[in-house]
Amino acid sequence: MQRALGPLTSPCAVDMAGSSESASSKVPEYEVPDLHTRVFHVGSLGALWKETLQRADLALQEPVAEDGAAAVAEGLGCPLETAAELGAVCSIDMLKSPDKKEDPEIILEDSDLVTLRIRKKALERREETIIVDRACRQETFTYEMESHAIGKRPKDPADLIEEGELLLTLNIFYPVIFQKHKDHKPYQTVLVLGCQKLTELRDSISCVSDLQIGGEFSSHPDHAPEHISKDLYKSAYFYFEGVFYNDKRHSECRDLSRTVIEWAESHDRGYENLQTAKMEDYTFNDLSIKVGFPYLFCHQGDCEHIIIITDIRLVHQDDCLDRTLYPLLIKKHWLWTRKCFVCKMYTARWVTNEDSLAPEDPCFFCDVCFRMLHYDAEGNKLGEFLAYPYVDPGTFN
Amino acid sequence: MSLASGLQTDCEALLRSFLETDNVRFEVFSGLWRDRRFHTIFHGQTRPLEKNKFTQKALDLALRYFLPPYSFQIRVGALYLLYGLYSTQLCKPKQKIRIALKEWFEVQKFQQDLITAQHYDAAYIFRKLRLDKAFHFTAMPRLLSFRTKKKIRETELKEEFKELNNRVSRLITNDVLEEMMNVHDHYQKMKCLISTDKSQPDKALSLIKDEFVINIKNMILEYQHWQQDKMKFFAKGKESEEMTDKKEGGTSQDSESSERASALAKIKYKSYSAVAQASKSRRHRQVKLESSESGSDQGKMETPRCKRPRVKSQLTRKRNLLEIKGGINAIEKEDVTHNRGMPVITEEENSSEEDLPRPKRRRTR
């Protein structure tokens, strides 16, 4: 589960690689081919791109000017007659068939394209085995999440994203540990702007451990407190390239990373130069990171999420340009919720241990079934058990 | 065959036929495209998610051919292919072409070359793609999610599309040679000046080989000729393969293949004429020389040919690693032993002849 991605074993590799180059290279390139890049500064990448591109490439508005022959002639340095011809010679009509009535959903019979033959076979197989050929719920959900924000524009023009802004794609892994997730750990994908602060990302990460209510409430189930862990334990940190960015916005936030740093420095472990910084002072443009390399987000003291930055690119006209919607969630893993053991209908809200009335340990109950089984009409506790409020990881579905 | 490899087959077939036209005009390419009705490659998909994934894969594949080290014609073909795929895709909004920063510099250079060479249609198409905002300007070409367990899916792209890897001449350019000559002359003159006999340097001062600059130049020329011959041979080999496949008659075919057969026979004769004497313990496995008939050669040539593209690239790579020792014969012999099939052997000595040539090959590696 955490075997494939080991965040605390990486600093060694980072130091060994980093020591050979004093300054991080400006153009991102692979450190391990096809796996991850070297360290580079995010803001510099944006600057480099902006330097090498033209205004028209970066623009986020619809292009106004028509690409007339004169503009073409100027751009290519060719004579005007050639420019006029080019439009006709290179038009898209040259690539399409003259038959207007083509249906893109039907595959032609006599095609020589291998791809089409394979696809046709797959479709025929589906028909034979009567597999329904519409997108299933999961696929529709995935597609909707990916594309729900495409092309959105803000109501308030002050919220419009600037040209040349960088868009980072982050995979944030869930801390759930199920056997079935051994090979592919579930994650959610978030889009973040370069100008956004780390704290904005921190606030957008929804983790079930934030909603936990601590304490045993078998004797007084009605008095389960309202405040959740999110309000009680506000400390958190990000770890990127040897620096711990701690959340210090509230007075009760502690420096969780101090434990790690003290441990690293205590014996000669070889993890030197770990630093701390304040999360709220940094934006993503200020960071120096590797693309494709796992980093860490820790909150609630010991709830750790692995974060991988999978992609950095310039914002495009077709993206969502409303700044208030970022960090934008575009992919979420659908976790099946645990249902009550009794009615198998409602999501579990209570979990019991050492319960003489329950068939297994631990056992999950919804609120109604829990009270019906464990308490009599007056509200007295029946039997021996320990009961804890339970928040299912699938709550965010 | 998976959909991805089917896609690769189709794209490569289109690029290969474009390569054969020996032309870089868009009209030629669009003619080939229309013949195959390539835009139908997107047909038959009803679900938007799979449409997006497929289109992204197709664009990614076409982009790989657009970047170096492929030859100029293939790169122009790939540009047209990108244009075609981008324009005829069925996804809304359109899937974009991802270009990384390090690739963008190459692309700009390419566009500049196109404009200076007056290939206006290709330059126009690139310009059009750019104005249509068909590109996503990224840090790295693909999304990286630290999949250590996933197999690297780098499918082998066509070696024959690649540009001749002329690292030797890139290292020792004409300027370098000229400078070397100048320095050498200057050095000789200096030696003469400080010697007692002003017309030639002292014997005590002769520390280097006097003709080494000329030797280097000759070696480079030899290497270049060899490389050109190799390419020609490869192209000829492919041609005659196609011709023999189609079973066409004609004297041209006969003369070509018999030419090749005689060349092969000559090379084989050279390498297999020397047979090692087996030790007393291996007497029973002593190799006896057999003369192979040229007819059977031809038959044999069909099968190892498919290995040739891969082998050629291995060899070019190795050649770059080897120091320039000269002696093309040595290189050719290696070439031969890897390329050719087994010599003709009689039934009884089947095992013995097979054993000995194979260990010999391994050693030359």
C-alpha cells in the first residue's frame, strides 16, 4: 500500500542527486526517464514559457482578427499570391470526405484502417454477448467530474485568471488502507493555480479524518459532541523538497514537522538540511519541485497523504477561468460506503467494539438500528459494549 | 492486437507511404489521407470519455514523430498528421497537443527551417495550429504519476524513419579538421625553427605521427562512405524484398538480387573460409567447410530480414561507441555474422556447425 511510494526514503535520493548540481536546471528534464524530473522552480518555468511565446499564444480570449492573406504573407515571409493559395490548399476540407451524410457513430465496412477493424470486432463482441453499450454510472461520474468546469467564466471579471498563469495538476492519495488497494491506491486529482497559496490547497483537501469525533459514547449516545477533529486539531504541513511548510495561521497550530526534523538530526541518518517555513507565505509559483515525484501532506498529527504533482502547464482558453473555483477537483475515487449491519440500507454512523450483542467485532450500525439494539425504551444501556461515532470514508461521494 | 498498436500501425503506414512519395507537399499527404479515409479513425466511439482518451493517445503518437531524431520528411508528415488528427477529431472541446518546453525549442527551429526552405504549406499549417490554440504548453510531455510498477510503454518506433545518426561528423566537423591541419602545420614549422637544420625538424622532436591529421580525415571519409553504402544497401534490400514478395518478373529484379546474392556470397566466403581447428577432445565436432549455393541464400534471406532494422540500429550505436580504428573490414565482418542466417549444413553435422558459429558471434559482440 505504501510500499510503492515511500516518502521518507526519498530524501536520501534527493540529496544524492541534488548534490551533483548546485542550481536547479531551468528547463525541466527527466531525472529518472519517464518517471520524474529534476528539481526546478515553478515560477521560472512560467517565465521561460512566457519569454518564448507570443502574445497570441497566451491570450485567453477568443481571437478577433481573421487570418487574412496579408497576415499570412507577413508571418511566413512569402509572396501575397502564395498566401492566398495556401488557405485553399491547406484547408480542412482536403482531409474530409465529400460525403456529407457520414455518421461518425457507424464504422465503415470496407476500411483498411487496422484500428477500425479492431474496434469493430470489439463492438461486435459486445453485441453478441449483449453487453449494454452505454456508459456505466462510474464512467459518467468520471467524465462529469473531468469536464464540469471546462470553459467556465466568472461572473465578476476581477476573478478572471490572468494570461500566462500556470496550472498544476496534483494527485492527492487517500489514506485508506484496504487490501484491494494494494496495487492501485485511490487518489483524487486537483487543479491548482500557480498564484494560489499552499493554504488554499490545504483547505480544499477533504479527508475523513477531519470529521472524526473522538471519544467513547456508549453511556451517553445523545451527548456526542458537535465539534469535529477539524476544529480541534488544526495543525498541518506540506513537505516539498526538504522543506516543511507548516500551517501557522491559527494560534493553536503546532509545528508537527519538528518531530521529524529532530528525529532526522538526532543520529547521523544522512537526512540533513530539513527546513521549516510557513505555509501561508508561499504560493505554488515560489516552490522548487520535481514533477512526478511523491511529496507529503500531514494533518491531524498522523494522517498522511501522499501528493504527486503530475503536470504543470500554461492555462488555456478552454480551461475554467474562474479563479474562485480553484483548487478544482476533477477526479475523485468512488469509495463504497459501509452499510449498517442490521438494515444494510443506511450508511454506518456507529461502530462498536467488544459488543456482546453484535455478531462481529468491530460492528457497524446506522443511528436508528444502533439505538434500537443497544438501548431500551428509557434509554438505558443494554449489555456491555464500547461505541464510537463512525465517519465513513465514502462520505464525500 | 490492442487498439493502441492498431493505431500505431495505421499511422506508420500513412507515414511510410508519404515517405515513399519523396515529396513534402500537403496536397500529396492529403491525397494519401483521403485514400485511406483516415478521418474515420475516430468513428464508432459513442462514449465521450473513451473518445477523449483515444484522441489524446493519437495526438501523442503523432507528436513523437514530429520531434527529432526523425528525418525531415517524416517530421513534415507528422506535422500534417497532427493537423489532420486535430482537425478531424470528434471531441468537444477539442483535445490539445501537449508540447514540453524542451521540445518547443526544437519545434521553433523546425518552423524556421521550413520558412527558410520555402515549404510554405507546412509552415502555414503549423502557424494555423498555433493560431487555433491547438497546443498545451507544458513542463513535461506526459503526465507523470510515479508509476514504478507500470511497464515503460515506449513502443519501438520505426528505425527507418530516423535520421542518419551522424555523430562522427558532428564531432569532427570540417572546421575542426581545418584547424587541426593548421595547428599541425604550425607545429611542424615551430619544430623546424628551433632545430639546427632549418628545413626539417630534429629527430629528437618527432613525438607524434606526422600524418595523423590526414589519417583522421581518411577515416572519417571512409566512415561516411560506409554509412551511405549501408543506407543504400538497406533501401535496396527493402526494394528487392518488396519485389520478390510481389513475384514480379523482369531482368532488373534478377540482376539486383543476383548482385546482392553475389555480394553476400563473397562476404560469407571471407568470414567462413577460415575455420578453427578443434582440439583433440572436440574432434568429433570439427567443422567442415561447406560451400553454400547462391540459390538457397536467397531463400534464407527472407527470414532474417525482419531482424535487420533492429540490428542496424544496434550496430550504428555500437559503432559510435567503438573508437575510430579504421578497418572497415572488421566492422563488416561483425555486420555479416549478425545479419546472415546459418550457412548451409548437411544433416550429420547439423549440431557441430551450429555450435561453432554461434559462440564465434557472441565473442565478437
